[in-house]
Amino acid sequence: MKPVMDALWRALLYCLHPRVILLSLLPLLLLGVLAAAAAYFGWEPALAAVRDWLDANAMWTTVVRWLEWLGFAGFKTVVAPLLVLAIAVPLLVMLCLLVVSVLMTPAIVRMVAARRFDLLKRERGANLALQALWGLGHAALALIVFAISLPLWLIPLVAFLLPPLVWGWLTYRVLSFDCLADHASSAERREVFKQHRLPLLSMGIVSGYLGMVPGVLGLSSVMAIALAPIFIPLALWLYTLVFAFSSAWFAHYCLKALEDLRTAKLPPAQTPPPEPPLIESATFAKPEFNMP
């Protein structure tokens, strides 16, 4: 845990850096435009589709009659907007992760490398296209898991455990790859993944739970529906800041792991062979001449 905690406090300090704060606002501008466009063009059709689906669901009809009998007839009017938000927010979060990985993570990795690992050689084991394919592929797998497990979210314990696990796995796979893309070769990246899989997954899960905080605070209140134009950009900025922290955390840990891996593979220092002793010139006896 020592390398994890060492990278943790370094990442927290990086979140206070003005450049990191500015970088966290850049994806927000792009995602804010996308969220506004989705809300303008897709909010009403999405609400209508969810309401039609609920009206056609026999179980929901029974639940509505039960709520009316208990005197909570007005509750059914907020269910459809809550479901739309519950579906839209994870999609926007995943998009936010991909945008962060493209815009923020390389910049933060360069900051970390310049300040702490300036002597670490760059092997350039993955280019930008491979990074994009890696991120999109893992995001698609995460969406499939979300779609399959969506009915299980009605179970409180599953709703608390499953999304952070999926987001944590996605964060670990995407950010670890991006942090090592420029400096590690393909073989070194696979070796780091193999040796540090559990710490990296743990860091991803922690990041996943941190990323849940804005959504849980917002969706736990019915006021989030009325304040959706304010809540969604604010939540996205908080998500982006969490991902910026995660990028710095993974950058410190992965680059240190890569440095340790290369150090461990260095041949042992060879001591030079001892110099041969100097050959002293032989001492010849001076010939004696007897004078006659």
C-alpha cells in the first residue's frame, strides 16, 4: 500500500495546481455543450419513451395503483424524469471519462513525468489511435454490463456495489493504459498490468466511488429534476475533477511502477577487474671488473 498512498498524496497536491483546475474546466465546456444539446433535443422524446414504457408495463401499473391507494399518486410524475437522469448521467460520466483520457490525462502525465520522472525513457508503445480504440472498446463493454444489470439496480445493495465496480474497472483499464502509452513499450505495459493488477483495480474502485458522490447527492433529491440544467454541469465538473485526480494518481503510480520495472531488469553493476600489479624492473648485479 505504500506506493499507492505515496501516489495518492501527490495526486491530491496536483489537484490544487492552477493548470490542473484549468484542464478540468476544458472538458466541462465540451460536455456542457453536449449535455445542453441532448437536453434540448432529447429530453422530451426520452421522457415520452420512458412514460410509454412504464404505461405498458403491467408491474408498474400495479405499483401506481398501490401508490394511489397509499395517497402518493403524485409520485408517479417524477419517476420518468428520475429514470431518464439515472440513464443519462452514467452515459455522460463515461463520455466524460473518455474526454478526460483524451484531453487531460496526457497533459497530466507530461506534468508528472517532467517534474518527477524526467529521466524515464519514452518507448511510445501506443499511439493516439490505439488509445482511442482501447478506451472505446472498454467503454462499450462497461455499457453492456450496465444494460444487462440495470434491473438489478432496484436492489439497494447491488445499486451501491455494482456501478462503482464497473466504473472502477473502466477507470483502471483506461487510465492505466493512457498513463503508460507514451513511456512504456507494449511488453512493459503488459508486465505492469500483470504485476500491479490488484493495486490498480483498487485505485479504480476508489475513483469509482468518488465519482458516484455527485450523482448520489443529486439523484437522492427530487429537486434534482427541477435543477437539472444546473445540477448536470456541476456534477460533470465534479466528475471531471475526480477524473483529473485519478489521472494524476494513476500517472504517479504507473510511472513509478515502470521505473521500478526497468531498474529491476538492469544487469548487476560489474566491478572492473583488478589491475595487474606493476612489473618491477629486474635488478641486475653490477658487474665487477678486476683490474689487472
